[in-house]
Amino acid sequence: MILAMPKRSVRTSQISPGENAAALRLVRLATGEEVLEPYAAPRPKNAAAVELGRLGGKKGGPARAAKLSAEKLSEIGKKGAKARWAKKPPTTEQG
């Protein structure tokens, strides 16, 4: 009686296309085919716009808090705390 080898299940690659692209870019950088462009400094911000945004933020938060009832404010705080505590910390695989 001759036993045949079991057929291999068809599987897609375990590496995502993004990882493949990153690896290819790393190889091209290492071989000199691709060159990193220098870091571009961020454009300077308009001082007037920055000040207006800051003023709005300084006024908006306290104004909203004063407008809310204590019950609603507490409800919003509880919802935020629940959302923060629901986040799971990243797991680290050891092996």
C-alpha cells in the first residue's frame, strides 16, 4: 500500500503588503537605489490665527461647563472615564 503525501492547504502570505513594501524600500535604501529626502521643516503658523484659536479654547470649555447641569456634566465625565479604562494595553508576545 502506497501512502500519498497530504496536500498542503492553500494559504495566503503571512506578511502584509505594507510590510513587503517597507522591506523593499529598506533594501533600496541600503543599496543606494533610493535616497532619503531631507526632513522638511513645518510651515510657520499664522500668529493671529493661533491667538484666535487659543482664545476660543479658553472661552469655550468653561462656557460649556457652566451651561451644563451637574448631572449632565457627571454623565459626560463617566462616559469619558469608561472609554479610557476600556482601552486594552498593547500585548507583548514573548516566545
